[in-house]
Amino acid sequence: MPGISSSELQKHLKFETVNFVTQLAFNNESYNELLTADYTYANKSVAEHYGLSSVNSDDSWEKRDYIGNNNDDRRGVIGHASFLSSRATTTGSNPIKRGVFIRNNIMCQEFTVAVAGVDNKNIVDTDTEADIVRKHTEDPGCQFCHQFIDGVGFGFEFYGSDGNRRLQELTKSETDPYQDVSADG
């Protein structure tokens, strides 16, 4: 989980996902809950990370609703920080990595590793992730796959590399480093 520096928090976030799936299975919940649940099972560290109502300790795992607390659109395992952060870089959200994962593993559509990289000569310091991808997909050789990947991946763009909701992203600009997040990839 590149965007989360605490190994202890990483451990708790991974267990959040395992515990969530286990709870669904043992409570005979619908398979749809894996992707649509508006709640999770959190301990103190996970609840604090998401800004959810408090849990007494890291040894206690309790059901917590996402509604409110700036988590209204977080859903199921693909809304867990363990998923979002592990498909990101240390500073960026990486919508392509997230989109490819969803297409390959949830939608069962095979996408291979890209052969072309981003042509950095067109990238400027104030470019957001969406700007960079948009410039990359101007290449006709890249458009075919990206027409399927980008919309799915950018659906997660409001979640940063730490798996938390964000409205701005950090760019390389020294004068105006924060730009509004765009999910229009």
C-alpha cells in the first residue's frame, strides 16, 4: 500500500477486507454486498483512517456505516483503502491500474500490460492525473484499450493513494501544486 506509510495501519486495512468478506459469508449476505455495501467492519485505527464513528480499540471490530463522514459514495471491497491504496502510487491515485484491475478481475475482461508509455514531453507540472491520461490516449495506439479502462478507473479518482476521499490532487507545480480532482479521464 504505497500511499500508507504505517505498517500497522496497512495490516489493519488488509484485515478490514478479510473480516468484511468473512462477515458477509458467515451472515449469509448477498454476493452483491461485496460491491455495494455502504458499511464496513472497523477497529479503532480503520475508523480513524476513514473518519468513521469511534471504535474503542484495535482489538475490537465493529460494523460502521459509511454514510456521512465524507464517505457517502464508498461502497464494498472496492471502496476499502486496501484496494484503493494497493492500486496507486505513493503520491498518485493511478486510475489506469484501478481500471485494469476492475476490468480483469471483476468484469472478467482481459487487458494486457500496455506497450507504450506516456510521452513526457507534452506533460506540464500543473497536469493532473486526468490531464496526463488524456494526453497519453491521444495516441491512436492507446485509444483502443483506454476507451474501456479510463471510465472505470477514473470512477475512483476522488480517492487518493491512501484510500481516503479527496477533492484536490498534488501536481509537480511549484507555484500552484494543488489542482481540483477530475473524474473525467
